[in-house]
Amino acid sequence: MESYQTNTASQPASNTTPLKGPYTYLALGDSYTIGQSVDIKDPFPYQLQNIMAIKGFNVTTPNIIAVTGWTTGDLKNAIQQAGLNQQFDFVTLLIGVNNQYQGKSQTDYRTDFVQLLTTAIGFAGGNKQKVFVLSIPDYSVTPFAASANKAKIATEIDQFNAINSDESTKAGVNYLDITPISRQAAADASLIASDGLHPSAKMYALWVQQLSVQVAGQLGK
């Protein structure tokens, strides 16, 4: 279906004061990063680009390596195949839901995630503070999971998130727990995209409200 994306398009919001930058941005992930089932301007990397402009930072068009259905292993392989040899001013990483969905080993997830973190830090020029990890959303609250074992999904998502949180802390990178936001969809259908599974633009905006604070705090140093 989608291949990894580069140089697709949303223009930063206008700002009457000179913007700092430009800053380059690499987004690594899966369907939650490319924004499956939302408009091209609405995935969280593009919303982040726009809100950063409002905050006074000129972030260039995000370079995105992400495809629906990717596991950590898929992302690792795609990064190698992409052959990126540049560094970025900041990097986001959100990966793991498909490891859980496909019943992959949590031990293997930890190993892969550590390797991806090391790669992300390398893309950020070795600056751990310019890497931002997002937790895995909980899709058990979506219509897609209506007939599934919701408690099992939620428990396993928590277990995978415990791993990525632990390894992010050890690595000294930024971590943002957006899982509680994703669980608000249990009572608010507007947070789910039309496919009944993925986040809507509205949910991504809630993530970005918090993520942009972290990113601005680091870019402003």
C-alpha cells in the first residue's frame, strides 16, 4: 500500500515574526505516523510542523519513513533500504502496535526498539535530547476491536509501552505517553478516523499539543 514518504506537503502556518530555523525533522513509525485514513495535512508530523511555526520555529517538510502494518523489524529494514546519510534537527519514533497485533515476542521488541533508538539518536547527530518517542495508542477502544478481547489488547499494549518507556528512559531521550489520549476514544467517536481504527485529525491534534511543548523546549535551547 503506502511506501515511505518524503517531501509531501503541508505548509507551515504564517507567523508575523521571524522564525527560528529552519529545522529538519525525521518521523519514523507505522500507520500512526503516516496518518492512515486522514487527509495528507493531518498526520501528527504535519500538524507538528504547523504548530511549531506558530511557536516560532520553521520546521521543514517532515521526512517520513512509515508504512501501515510495519513492525519494528520492518522499520529497521526500511531505514537501511532508504540509505539516509543526513542528520536531522529532531526525530520522532512511534512503533510497536503491529508487534502486539501480530503476536510478536516482547523480548524481540525490546531488542529491536533499542536498535531503533540508537539509529534515531544517530540521525539526530548523537543528541539524545532531540529524539522524541511516543507511546503506542490503545486500539482496544476502537470499533475495529469491538469483537476482540479488549482487555487482552489493552494489557499487551501496556506491556509493550512499559518496554519502550523503560528503554527510552535508559537512553535519555524524550518520551511522551499519548496512550491515555487514545483511550478517550472509548467515549468520543470523533477521535477515531472513518476506518474505525486509526486516530482522527482531532486525536492527532491532542498529541501534538503535548509533543510540540517538548520539541519547542529542546529546539529552544
